[in-house]
Amino acid sequence: MRDETIAIHGGYVPGSTRAVAVPIYQTVAHEFIDADHAAALFDLEVPGFHYNRLNNPTNDVLERRMTELEGGVGALTLSSGSAAVAASILNITDAGDNIVCAPQLYGATYTYFAAVLPRHGIEARFAPDDTAASMEPLVDEHTTAVFCEAIGNPAGNVVDLEAVAEMAHRHGVPLVVDNTVATPLLLKPIEHGADVVVHSMTKFVGGHGTTLGGIIIDSGRFPWADHAERFPMLTTPEPAFHGVVYTEQFGEQAYIVRCRTVGLRNTGAALAPFNAFLLLQGLETLAVRLERHQANARAIARYLADDPRVAWVQFADFPDHPSHELARRYLRGRSTSIITFGVVGGYDAGIRFFNAVRLFKRLVNMGDAKSLVNHPASATHRQLSPEALRLVGVTPEMIRLSIGIEHVDDLIEDLDQALDAACRPGDGPPRRQPV
Ligand SMILES: Cc1ncc(COP(=O)(O)O)c(C=O)c1O
């Protein structure tokens, strides 16, 4: 089936009730038939459900659907994208190990890697840019993952995944890709060599700004057993799960089964089944929403590029965008709905613009049906040092727009009046007006 069809039907076989919508299994546990059944479930010898910190039938449909869309062998839903990012690394990384990262990352991911992982003895090595050549010198025998966002948030850089995957694999290291901005409908990292894909489904997948959720998808292709010394968590007996050796018992699913049985089971960042249901609703309309997001974003990027009140616009459709060629190659003529631009007048003008919007929502999310605006330097990325800001690609005047699916003329009218306000420093901060 094609993506548009999988997004609606994938992973769901109606049960005896023949319910057309995926049912919400709002239950904590499932009853065992008898002791043998309980034992078989606990030992993962039979498929099924027993306690919903590990899995749930509603979540299971979402996991299967996203697995199909990304082209993997298995997936694990978690309570948020951040939980998914953390679990994807901790599943294979121990004190004394390191990960090598592209620098253009979502702010909280950057902070987690730069400031939290080191407290657990894990070093995050940030390359000066997102190219394989810059990352390669940082990889050593203790590197357990190369990590990047396929399209960086908010920098908008498109990573040459094939080159980075080839480099990582040459060193016996998996490539972990955050595919939140692109979604599997625009880009499938596994087709380009990624070994593990993570998502914040809070964004485009959910699509309506109602629900936090994350997912990890395993390509099943990384040969963990060939690099046994680097990945003892997958290749030696697991003390946290009755001594199982994941690569021996679960083969190509070794990584994702350990994520569930150790990562999720012991940290408890489970996705609520109602949230899985909402994310499934979002997924069903993702394809049509993306078309509208894209058409609106293209019109708005052109509008901003022609406006003298705007210092610069970064939109990968434009030939002067540093990632233009990579975007053409990896997105195959399609584009995202994330636009970054600079207001003439620097940081202060950026703040005035941010305060002046009426229809755009001032908040730190993206991928919503509603259009959203963020001023990263004063919001999402405000805790980063000037050096870190430069590294992740955030400038003081940068505005990030997540273009929604409203009528584009209404959006342009709002941008127009906010740019006016931004360019009138003498007027002081514009008063907020309810829409
Ligand atoms: C690229 C990316 N990854 C991960 C996250 C974290 O996701 P969540 O907010 O669902 O924890 C975000 C959130 O904005 C993001 O943009």
C-alpha cells in the first residue's frame, strides 16, 4: 500500500466488535489465561499484553502503522519525543561511551546531550557541522551512535543521511535519526541508511497540538552482534531481564525489544492509550495536511523573501538555502512548512514581531494545523550560551514559523501587520490583541 493508505489503515485488524476506529484500550492490565500463559507472556514467548507500562493494544496499532511507514521491523511508543530520544541513546550507551552528533538539534535535545548525559558519564561530541567529514574525526571505539535530525529544528538544515550513514557504518556505529520535522511521508531515513528513527509525534503526526507522544522505530538492519564489544547491552546476558541475550533471542528486533523490556519497563515513560488514539487520528490526515502546509509555506516564504522589512529568509525551496540540493534529493520536490527568517532590526525587532502577531500563536510547538511563531533566542533556546546558539544555528533576530493550514491570505495579513509593528521601534512593544 502507498503511504497515504498505510497512514489510515496500517497495523489495524478489527476485532470481534468490527469497530472501524481503533478502539481505546483504557486498561492497565490484561488477564492471564493461567500460569503458563503468564510465564509465556513474561518471557516474550507469545505475543500479547499483560501490563500497560510495556504495551497496549491501541499503542500497538500506532507502533505497527509507524513501522510500516518508516520501513522498519518494530517500534516502541513513548510518552513524548524527548523520552524517545533519551531511550534511543540509553538503550545502547553506557558510562564511558560517547555519541557523535550534528550540532543543529532541537533545544531540549541539545541540552540533554550537552548537560545531562555527561552527568551519567556519557559524552556527547558535537561536530562543527552536520557533514560526515566533520563528524568522522570524533568517532572512536567508544562511540555507540551518530545522531542527527534529518531536518534540523529550527535550523532547517537537511542532513546528507547517506553519507553520514556510510561513515558511521564504516566505524561499526549505528545512525540514529530524529525524523520529526520531515515525517515519514516526506522522508524515510531507513531508506537512506539510518538504523534507528525517532519522532516527536507531538508535532506533525498528531497535527492538532493536543497530544505529546514519541516513537522509536528500529530498521532491524544494524549488525549488533558483529560489534559485540561495543554493544554489550544487546550481545551479553541482560541482568535487567532474566539474562536474555537480545541479539540471540530476538535477532533483527534485538534493539527495539530491549528498548521496551529495559528502557520503557524500568523508566515508565509509557504513552497513554488515549494519546495513542489521538495520534492515530492525526496520522490519518497527515498526507492531506502536509499538502496544505506545504502550499501555504511556499506562498509565505515567497512573500517574506520579497519584503524589505525582512533581512533574510531560510526555506529549503530557495536555491540560496545551504541545504537546497540536499532538500531536492531527500524530499523529492516537496518541502516542509517550517520557515525561519530574520526581521530587520535584530533581537529587539524579533521580539516586537513576536509580540505583535494576532493570528499566529506564540508558542513552542510546530506541525499544528494552526500557524505558530517562535523566537528561539528568547524562548526554546534561551538557556543556550551564545556559542551554543551559533552552533545550533540560532541567531538573535531569528523567527521560526510553523505554517498551518488556515487560509494563506489571513496568514499573510497577520505577518504584514506584525512586520509593521516590528519596524516601529519608537512605538514601544505593541499591545497584544485577542484574535
Ligand atoms: C526535532 C524534535 N525532536 C524531539 C522533540 C521533543 O519532543 P516532545 O516535545 O514530544 O518531547 C522536539 C520538540 O519540539 C523536536 O522538535
